[in-house]
Amino acid sequence: MTANPLALIAEVTHRCPLHCVYCSNPLKLVAAKHELSTQEWVHVFSEASRMGVLHLHLTGGEPAARTDLPELIAGGRKAGLYTNLITSGIGLSEARLAELVEAGLDHIQLSSQDSREEPARWIAGAKACMGGWGRRLMLISPSGEVLPCHAAGIIPGMEFDNVRQHTLDWIWKESAAFQRFRGDKWMPEPCCSCERRTEDFAGCRCQAFLVAGDATATDPVCSLSPNHHLIEAAQLQAKSEPTQISWSYRTSMG
């Protein structure tokens, strides 16, 4: 039986005044005219609450770019969700912040990250990315597509159902995208016989694709992965051949 999700990440817009190189939004951004309306988002929040979701994370883009942000927060509060706003703070005056708190905002998280190149950081073993594919949370894009994680759209052949065509409950329990890497039946060796398979769930699917070229492979960061040598080689190269990265900055969507 599929457990209920605990958190909903609502990317209410891709609009943003910044051009951060670390942005996790897809290369093809959703235009404002295709965003879910206030009423559609509020309906989604109600559906999420009935499914057992506890936390609502309002993010983007820059969520403050939406003029209906107080209504969205009020909709989340009415649904009984703990509302968290993830924002750069740009566009949030003291008066507007007070309005959001009055609407029911429980927590605000300021995102302030450096755009400078830093030395690579590596971990010794795989971890349960996002708590495991389709186990803890779901993400909804500005246009209503529901994904298991921020980067799932990079995996070839993946299609994501939309809240405009299906209920959130159906998407979570029945959609092909959420079923694809849920649990451990799909896992290759050495994962399917590993005692940690119910802890790390074979690691990150997107990282497996980006590093090994195969989303079904064991996360190469795991020391037991047949592709772990790719991680080791990248570590050595980063230490011995530091490169200057030429950043490519994206443009904002109107």
C-alpha cells in the first residue's frame, strides 16, 4: 500500500528577477499565462490536505512575483497545511510580509546563495534522494504537472500527469511517473539484494542518469555501484585539473 505524502512543493511561478546559476528550474520555463490560477492552486491544496499532506512549501521562481500570494497562503491555511514560503526576499516589503503573515504564513525561508564556483563536495554513499522516489513528497510545476522531484523532468521518456486532468490522489497512487521508481522491485544489482535498499532506495535517479547515462542504474556515488569509478575519476580531475567555468545565465519569463 502506498503511504500518504507528507509534503507538497508548489512551484507557483517560474518568474524571477534573478538569474542564479544554481537554479533548479527546468531550461524550458512556464510562462505566466500558463500558470495555475488562484482557484486551481487552492483546490490542489485542499486535495493535498485530504491525502494527509502536512507541509506546503511555496516556491518558484520567485513566489513573490505572484500578486495573489496572500490568497494562496490563505488557501493553504484554510486547508490545514503548514505553510512555508521559500523566497529571495525581493519584492517583499515589510508591509507585504505583514500581509502574508496575516493571511496565515507559518514560516519564511530566505534563499541567499553564492553564485561563485566552489570546490566539489562528494559523499561516501548513496542517500534516499527526496526521501525516496514517490515516498515522501511531490512537486507541482507552475502549469500543474506533478513530479516526484525537482529534476525528474531530465530523465528521457518520463511523462508527468497534470492536476488539470487528474486528481492529486490518482497521480500519487496510480500515475506511471510515480510508480516508475517507487519501492525496490525495479532495482538492479547490487541494489536489489542490498540490505540498505529500503533506506537509500538506490540513491538519486537523476544523478544516475547524468553520471552513468542510465536512470535505472545504481547511483554512481555508492561505492558498490559498477559506475563508481566515474565519481572517483571526476574527483581526481577536480583536484588535479581545476577548470574555469563559463556560466550561462538564463533570462526571466514574463
